[in-house]
Amino acid sequence: MVNLSENIGQLKMTFKRERFLVVSTTITLFITFLVMGIFVGVVVLTQTGVKQLEEQAQITVFFKDDFSQEKILNLKEGLEKDARILQVTYVSKDNAYKIFSEINRNDPALREAISADILPASLEVKAKKIANLDALATEFGKVDGVEEVKFFKDVVDRFRFFSSVSYIIGAALIAIFLVISYAITSATLRTIINFKGAELEILKLVGASELYVKKPLVFQGIVFGLVGGSSAAAVLCTLYISVFFNLLKFNELTLVGFLPFKVNVFVFTAIFGVVIVLFGVLFGYLGSARAIKKYLVF
């Protein structure tokens, strides 16, 4: 308890002497963890989006009028055994007309101009992975009796491109801010050590142990990381709940690339908040330890 009080006292003294450095260090750590959290959030968001797109994206295979229902159903049965395919749904001419009528229920003239015989029967095929859509669409186009194959290739490709770009940019930003934060934390502790030069000399003369001298400095580094990490965690938790749960209405998030399963939004937010705080403490400790090793001659 005494040591803790002494450490807090020295921290207050450091703040009075080097207020700008202490504040700038804490803010830099806060921004680092905030950028890191936003990047992780973007990754989780895109992974969840990709998963939902995979579950919803489908290829629609339209058949010629002379391709019988029996042949279509036989083809459907064969496709359901394909390991790449998640689901196959048969849409008959009558069902297609019902869907068309529902979509155009406010346009009776158009509904009267179209009959069920004009509309083609089709299969709606959902793939387990978006990456399989291209190959499947090409294969379906070569099947006898198929008139047209449609799927939103551009949408899928753009979403995958955005995901890849977001990973690269986010990783680069995190790397840059980590280096900056590490350097600033070390520089701050170096300044503190220089200011305490005379005091540290006196402590050595009166026989203070190496641990006794280093502990307050390490404590200050940990506090910088703790404050920066906790502040970032508070902002990120609020942001995650606001975006994932309130805005996008996600109850679960898909952590592909992190963990291969879905997790509740609130559970993910709580765990990630704790991780950010712990990471802040660890980062503060490592930065102070490096500064002590490099600049403190004992």
C-alpha cells in the first residue's frame, strides 16, 4: 500500500513537471488502440457481411421452354449432392408468375400482359462459399436446356475487393501507430529519467535497490497504457454496440479469420474491451521496460 501511494505521488509529480508529454503519450496510445479497435471492427463487419452474402447470394438458372420439369428436378437432385452447394430451390413457371405478380401488384396492365407460359422455370442455387459462384455459373451455362445464368458477380467481387483493401489499410495504420506509440512512450520515460537524474543518484548513494528505483518508472508506463487503453475500450464498446446492434441489427458476429464461429455482439464487445485494456497495460509495461533498459544507468 505504501509503495502504491509513493508510485501515485511520483506520477502526480511527473504530471506537474511534464504535463504535455504525459498527455500527448496518453492521447497517442488512445488513438493507437482506437485505430486498432476500428480496424478489428471493420474486419469483423466485413467477415460478417461476407458470411451473410454467402448465405444469401445465389445463382439463378433459367431453362428453355422445351426443358421438361422432370429434367429440371433430376438436375436439382444431382446438384444437391454437390459439396459446393448449400441449397437448391426449384421455381416453376406458375411460381415465377406468382412472384412476378407480387412484385408488380401495383401495375395491373403489366400483370395482364404477362402469363405464366411466358416466364421460364428456374433453379435458385446457393453456394456454401462465394468463391464457388464463378465456377458454378460457368458449369451451369454449359448444361443443355439452360437458357440463361444470372448472379450478381459485380456485387460479390466489389465486396471481396473492399474486404481485402480494408485489411491492408487497417494493418498498415496499426503498424504505424504502434511504432509511434512505442517511440513516444519510451521518449516520455526517457525524459522522466533525465528529470529524475539527481534524485536517482541520491537513491543509489543511500543504497536503494535496482528494483526500488525501477518500479515507479514501470508503474508510470503501465498507467499511461491503462488510461489510453481504457479510454479507447470505452469508445470502442459504445461504437460497436451502436453500429453492430442498433444500426445494423446484428445479434451475432462472424469471426472468420479469428475464430471459425459466430458470437453474440455483446459478448464480443465485452471481451474485446477487456483485451484492449490488457493490451494497453502490456504495451505501457513494454515501453517503460525498454526505456529503463536503454536510458537508466544504475
